[in-house]
Amino acid sequence: MADALLKTPLHPWHASHHGHLVAFAGWSLPTHYTSIVAEHTATRTAVGVFDISHMGRLEFVGDHSLALLDRLVTRRVARLKPGMIRYGLVTNTHGGILDDVLVYYLPRRDGGTQVLMVVNASNREKIVAWIRDHQRPEERVTLIDRSLETAMIAVQGPAAIGLVNPLVEADVSALRYYTGTITRCGDVEVLVSRTGYTGEDGCELIVPNDAAPGLWQRILDEGHSLGAVPVGLAARDTLRLEAGMPLYGHELSEQIQPFQAGLEFAVQLEDHEFMGREALVAAKEDRNCPVRVGLRLDGRRVPREKYSVLRDGRVVGRVTSGTFSPTFNRPIAMAYLPRDASQAGTCLAVDIRGRSEPAEVVGLPFYSRNS
């Protein structure tokens, strides 16, 4: 079974540096190296370095690439300017979320441009098939799946940009949030983006597979004095949960539409035709759908996925993600609840293995580096 799992170019490094390897979305990936709390704290206070090569990287070649994606993504991307990156959703005809994605439109070093879409690992094949099924012949766009020939490294934390900046030719500190560029690290071409999935500042680097181990080691070596550490999937999850960021398969699915998930900003209905738009026009006015909220608990008992959320002893929802927050030293969770139970300050409870634990609805995100 383990042999059937995909491995990133950094897999040998993880295996030889005490990475606890598990199966995730068809890949063998590290959950942690030391402790989840230590890796989480290092990212909040210094630098965390993540192997996110399992994420799907789809390149689009052809003059109509952005036009194609504009018809399939919930935000307008047809008029992106070079250097811009846009977060959006791919929805089905019923408005359900097929995936949340990033669309890159970056200037190439040869004067051209590159169109790239980053998708979740578990949805890569589904999204490739969806795009190919809905492409128009006249668009003449070639989709190239670069996921298995490139690596992707995320560097996150207060000292992340200062660490990466001297390693590449471009001035990463000059990049605005959700922008990127193609530059060089030594004799290797590297795509640098400034997005993130931890609630901290930082950037991502995409390089050819053979360059990944050297870049990874150099980042850790140069970042040692700054407190940089490798971080696994477990702390990545606690970080994104504190930041109130949804995870596909938990807060997002084909049964959930964007307005329920609190992703109104990622849907542009006006003057924008895309797959699923008609369903979302109706969904925007639907007040009966449960909505995503944050829950804060006292004590040490952690609410886990699918645990029941109770109001006056009656089940009103289910936990989608839960953890013990290292930053706040208490349990937190996200859940979908009816609107009449979704207001901040509402007192509820979570059934944790047969015992009702008090919980309070709070606004998302739990954590913001600017607050």
C-alpha cells in the first residue's frame, strides 16, 4: 500500500529527518518532525518551512487560457494583470464547490506570460477532468499537469520574507499580497508567490524536482539562526484552523455552496458568467442553509470532526474541524449551524464522547496577525 503512494522530491529528506510519514490524498507526507506545538509556535513567531508539493499545479498554454478559466471560476480572472494571483472557487452546475483554487497570471522572463492554477491534491484529477470536459474547441488551450515534475515549498512566519529575499533575484518584500513573479535562485528558475495558508506572512516557491532538495536545505540552513524549522501537515492544520481558513473535505465540498462557507468575497455574480452561476444567484437569497461559524470551548477536551453541536440538548449541527489551539491554549472548532444559532455569543455545547461541553459561537478568524 505504501509503495502505491506518491512521493514528493523531498520525501527522502523527510524520512531521514524524523518526519512521521502518513498517507494523505494519495501522497506520503510528514505530519510532524518534533512536536505539533513546537512547529506551530515556530511558524507564529519565526519561520515554518512546509513541503506542499502534493498540491496540484496545472499550467494552461494558449491565448484563451484566462478566458477559459473565467468561465469556470467564481471570480473574474479574464482581466488579470501580469503578476496577479486570484483566489476563487470551481463550482458545479448546482453551485456546490468542486475545489477552491488559485489562478496565477505571471510574467515570464522571456517576455511572455504564464497561466497556472493551484488546486488541492485530493481534487487534482477531478479538476483536470472538469476543465477538459468543459473546454470549448475554439479556445485551443492546452492543459499541462505539472504536479509531478515540480516541487512547491511554503515559507511562512514573521521572518519568512526576510529569509527568502536574499535567496532569489527578485525583491520578494516588494510583492504585494496575492501577487507573484518568476525569478531565479542561482541557476534555477523559481516561481515565487505571496499567498499563504497559515495566517502569517510568507511566500511559496515552485521549482523543478531536481532543484527542490537543494533549495529546501538552503532555506533551513540560512534560516537556522532565525528559528526556522520544517513543519508537517498537523501544524499546518492547526495554523489554518486558527486563521479560520476552510479545508476541502471538511468545510468545503460539493454539497456546500460558497455563501454558506462565508466565501462571498470569492463569488462575483455581476457581469460574470461561469459554471454554477444561476444556482448561486438563488443560493445567495437562501436563508435556510446552515452557515460556517467558529466555536470556542473551555477546558482541554477537543471537539473533532462530525461531533454533534447541541442547543438545549438538541443536535443543530456538526463540527467540521477541531483542534486544541496552541496560540490560545484552548479548544477551537468550526461547524455548520442554522442561522438562528450562528450569531457570535450564542451559547451551545458539543457532544464530546458522550459528555456535553459548553461552547460559544465566535467570529472568524480566531487569529489574525494584524490584531
